Amino acid sequence: MNTRKLFITLFALVVSMIPLSAFAHKESDAYLTLRTDTTNNHVMHGQWDIALRDLDYAIGLDSRHDGAITWGEVKAQRKVIEDYALSRLQVKGDGLTCAMQPTGQKIDEHTDGAYAVILFDAVCDKNIPSKLTVVYRLMYDLDPYHRGIVTIHAGDKIAGTVLGPANPVASLNLREPERWGEFKSFVTDGIWHIWTGIDHILFLLSLLLPAVLIRRRLQPRGDGWRASAALAETSGALMALTTQPPRYRWEASPRFWPACLDVIKVVSAFSLSHSVTLSLAVLGIVHLPDRLVESGIALSVMVAALNNIYPVVHKRVWLIAFAFGFIHGLGFASALAGLQLPAGAMAASLGGFSVGVEIGQEAIVLAFLPVAYMLRKTWFYQVVLLRWGSLLIIALAAGWLMQRAFNILIPGFSAIIPN
Amino acid sequence: MNDPHEGTVDEVRRSSRCVVLRFFLFLLLLLPITLVAQTPRDAPYIPATDSVVLQLVPPRTDPRVRQFDQLRSDLSAHPQDAAKAVLLAIAYVDYGRSTGDARYLGRAMAVIQPFMATPSPPVSVMLVHATIQQSRHFFQASRDELTQILKRDPGNVQALLTLATVAMVQGDHALANKLCVDLTNDAGNFMGMICSASLRSLSGQGAQANALFSYVEDPGPKAPPAISAWIEGLMADNAARMGLADQADVHFKKALQQTPGDNFLLADYGEFLIDHGRAKEAVDLVDGDTQSDTSFLVLVTAEKALGLPKAKTDMAEMDARFQSMDQRGDHVFMREEASYLLHVEHSPKAALDLATQNWQVQRAPKDVRVYLEAALATNDPAAATPVLDFIDSTHLNDVSINPLVAQLHVLQAAAPSMTSATKRNSP
């Protein structure tokens, strides 16, 4: 028998003793507990007990190599332990992201030895949702039989699961899904999306700026012209065909209510069309590439502002709002998709987000209209805001269009204007 | 094994704050009574001084640990080399076996996992994989894999012996017998004899088994002590089955001389001592090894048998250990837990449920015994039918089992209708 064969034979003999009885020590476990906070809905308090034996194997705790891990050795490695463990844990759900911040270090005795206790806070960017997803990757490359015993205490409800390298992700229901709470959270997301989405705001403002004004033609013409002008207004195609730009001047709208009515028409048309595409996209019926959608939004801002310089459409500005609303709706949808919709809460999230977008939009209008109405007669409004402002918006939108359509970065442009 | 609290206790004593110590001990006695169901028994704490020893781990002075380091660096220098991975994995499995620390099975598995992920893993990698599956009591998975290996490499000695062991644990004596014959042909008399002797010991041919074992009892001075310890252990079990307690005791002692502190031997000998009314000796045997779950189980059982006051505290500890095993969702300890439920907790119904589940996985004599004991304790002879049939077909002969069989036959004869009803209903 050669050496190799002898070795294999001896190994076979040694290992075949095993099944007669169970192993004396259980395999590797860790205990992860998360507790919601009664006063702060953005925070969960965590405690993670990890066996010193496992940490020693993973990162080496026994720095003196004497076979005895002391409290001094564990304390000295606190930062290393926390970095090792906390980078292998994620808590998420409904677009929630949480930062793990260590808060303390202790020791606990479990049935199979001493464990390092990592105390930490999961500090999240939103309220903790009713359904929480835990991604657990401790020891995933070192021990496939490691198990993380996860317990979540949410008020008086306790949810638990066992995770491990082969099965690292679980979603836990912390409480009966609180649809109203989720709805409110998505309303906030919707409001913020429109307030921070400067392209949506500029589109709306470009359309609203002329609402408090009336365009007066300087050389009135016959009835036949008026009919074709009406056609031009609806189609917007005449601009290119007209050899001579129409001569006109802006006048302040004499009364508030007609101006207000114009605003309401624009806003309602925009809401109607963007709601349609937002819903269709979220339900997965319509899908357009992001690049096309974002370029289209930039184009819509450009067209809306151009219309203030070379007016083609005036009385029926709502048509522009309606037509381009479809593309803005697709933009909202991709923002909503980034928030990871909870399955089963589609209606609450979609409805909430739409309502949020409307509220955000209405708030802009409510802030704009009184100020615009008061300033409408001034040179500042008619020239600086309307003409120069529109020119500036055209320039910005042209920049976005270039960036988004050709997927390039214009140096310096992004630094001035985000988005 | 050092108590992690030892340092703390010493300091308290040194500063002669005995009142505090007594109060602490008093609380310690109360704790298991009030918090039986709680798994993390104590709240997390901050140790008093930096020098407190919290956990013992294998020291660098241990040659086996230095061997791990060597093999690990060999593997990391050649991460694609399956042979180097196999060597490291075997070293982990071997260390895990001798210390009883199942963590090393996981570490071994992690080492070979990249090679298992390839479309056709090398036979040597599959063998380690099958061995780990067997050690974790995934007998069927191990059996399937070993069958695959033998298709690719019919004369593989390790695969033959491991599969024979699995077949014996599963109670498939026909397969085990065929493998023992193959083993004799492929690996010579030594291996074949151990295989045949083990099988005979399980088939009511104890005297023949003993004769075969005695041929190989002395494997020569070059053999590692683990080999002779293993053979002595098998001889001890065989003698105990035949009712030769004195002989069994001699073999156990010889085995423990070869590998002192071996976890599997300690548990096996401890159970033997308790069986023979020597619970006091069982306590002394395992008293220094309470970190081990198998040794601690022997300790608790012996304390309970002796009616020691300490039994109550230790039972709470044992409950906590079983609970933390259950939390993982693994059920490797079913036979041991069934026996504990029956003899220590006196919950025969729960014990029978667990013994029935365990029977689906393993069918060694100890599995037979706990099943029959539970069936008797619940006065449910019909439940024992599949096990009695198994004994009939394998001719298992064991002095700790024979009286149970006789009692169950009497009970079954007394209530024949119940038995036949169950027989009809059973799959």
C-alpha cells in the first residue's frame, strides 16, 4: 500500500466513526435582534451576538496566540469587529436605506461559549415600514452552515427568521400593514419629487408665466385669418410656415378669475395626462427607456419656454401641458420604481405618490399665482421674468436635452444646475 | 475547560466581598427556575478587567493549528488546486471529529465549495463533501453522492467504507454486506474485517463479530492511536450488546487510553456506565467536559439518576442548549433529545414523537432502544411495530433491547385488535 492510499484509508477509518453519535458542539450561530423605537420612527436599535470563536476564525481575535481570548483583546479589535459584521448586514424595505452606527460593545454567554455583543443603531432615511427586509451575509464565505437567528421586536409584536449563506434574505412583517401610513409616506415622496425635480417645475412655470397676461395683436386682421390662427394654435405647426413673426404685445390680464381659470386648465390637463402614464408605467403596461423619457422631458421644457418667446399657442396652453404631461408621467414612474414598491401595497403607493405630486404642484401654483398677478403689470414681470426668464429656461433645457439625449456631460453645466 | 467567569469570581473572593458572592450564587440558583424558557440567560455585560478570559480557542502551540495555517497558505498560493483544498478540508473534518466541534464541518465545506460548484467535481472533493453530509446526519444525501462516486471509481476504498457505514446506520444491512465484500476484495482483510465485524455485531452475531475484531485489535505500532481507539470502541459496544459488561468496560478503558478526552468515546462510555448503575462514575468521567453537549447530556442524565440537587440547574441549562439547537432549525440531536425527554424530563409522549422522527433518519441500536422505551413508557405498543419488524428482519440482538421487545410483545398480545388496526393504517 503506497503512502497516499494509506492516508486515504486512515482518513476513511477516522471519519467513519462519526455517525455513531452527534457532534458535541452545535454549529455556528449568531443572534441578531432589532427593536423599533417608540419615539423615533426612523431608528431601530440592534444587538448582534456573534461567537468569539467565529470572529477569531474570520478576523483573528487571539492576538497573543495563546489560545485564550481576553476582554482586552476583544476591546482592542472593536472597530475591526464592527466593520466586519455591520458591512455584512442590510436592513431595507419600501425604498428605505439604513446606516448602521455602532453604539456599544459587550459580552454575552450563550450555551456554547462567549459571544461578542455588537450594539448598534440602524438609522434609516424614512419611517420603518410595516414590512422589513433583512439581508444577512455574515460568514457567507467561511461557513455555509452558519445561521443568523433574527428577531425583530416591533412594539409588542415579535417576528423572527433564520438566515444563512444559502438563504440570506428574508422579509418580515412588523405589524399589520398600515396602508394609511404607507400612503402618507408616499404622499411625502411625491411632494418631494416634484419640488426637487427642477425640470418639472420649470415646465409648469413656463406654461404659467403668460397666464396672467393677455396677448394683444397689434394689427388685427380679417375673419379668415382668425380661423387659420386658431388652427395654428391647436397644431403649433404654423410657426415654421409663417414668414413673418406675428406682431403682438403682452398686456396685463384685467381680471383675476380668467387668469386663474387659465392656470386651473393648465394644471388639470398636466395632472390628467401624467396620472395616466404614471399608472400605466407602474402597472407595467407601458415602458419607455429612461433616456428617451428624460430627453423628452427636457424637450418639453424647451418647447414650453419657446412658446413664451415665439407664441404659437396662447389660449390653449393647456394643450401643451396635456401633451407633454404624458412624458412627465413616465418620469414620475421611474422615480417611483426607484423607491421599491412593496408588493401588495401597489394601490397605496401609486395613489399616495400621485396625490403627493399633485399637492406639490398645487403648492407651487398657489405660491406663484398671487405674486404673478400682483407683478403682472410691471416691466420686470413682462420682460425680465417672461422674456429673459424664458430664454434662460430654453438655454437650460437645451443643455439637459444635449446631456440626456446624447448621454454626455457638458463641462460645468451639471455643476450649476443639477438634474 | 476553564470557566470564563473564573477570573471574575477570583477577584471578588480576593477582595473578600463574600456577601456579594453568596448573593450572586443565590441568584444563580434562582435564575434557572425563573428563566427556564429564556435562551440568552444573562444580560450582556462588560467584563470587569481586560485580563478576563472569555473564550478558549485552539492555541498556536497546537501542532494541528499550525498545520491548518500551513495548509491554508498552500491553498491560497494555489487556489485552483483541488488536492490542496481537499487536504485542508480533511484536516478541518478530522479536527472537528476529535474535538466534537461541528463548526469545523462548515469550515471544511466552505473550503471545497468552489470545487463542488464546477460541473464535474473531482472524486476526492465529492468524497469530502459526502463525508461532511454524513457527519451532519444527512445520510440519504451522503448515500446518493457516495453511490455516484462509486459509479465513477468502483474500487474507491474510502467511498466503500463510508457508504457501508451509512448503510449500517440506515439499517440497510443487505447493502452494507455487499459493500463489506467489495471492501475485502479491494482493500484487503483489514478493512473488510472491520466492516464485516461491525455488521455482524448489528445482526445478532456478536461472538463472530468479536472473533473478527480480535484479529484486527492490534493494528500495529505504526497505526495512529485513533484507529485502535476506534476498534476498541466498536469492541466495547459489541461486548455490551452481548451482555459482557466487564469486557466492555475493559475495551472502553483501552480506547480512552489511546485517545483521552475523545468526545464520542466519553459519551458512549458515559451512557454505558449509567446503564450499569454506575452513574457516579459517569459524573466523574464527563465532569471536566461540560462545554460539550454530548458530555453534558451524560452528566445531567447521571445527576438525575443519582437524585443530585445539581440536576435541576443543569436540566435548565440542557433545555437552553436544546432550545438553541432548535432555533437553528437543524435536527441532528433527535435521538439524544428523545432519550433526554424520556429519562430526565419524563415526557414520554414528546420522546416518542421525536424517536419516530429520528427513526426516519437513523436506525442504529441506540435509535431502536429509545424508540422502544418511549413506546413502552407511553403504553403504545402499536407505535413500536415498525421497529419490532426491523429487529425481526435484521436479527438485532442486544441485552439492553431484548427485554423491551419481550415486554412489547406481551402488550401487543394483550391488545391484538389495536395492533392490527395500526398495522393496516401504517404505510
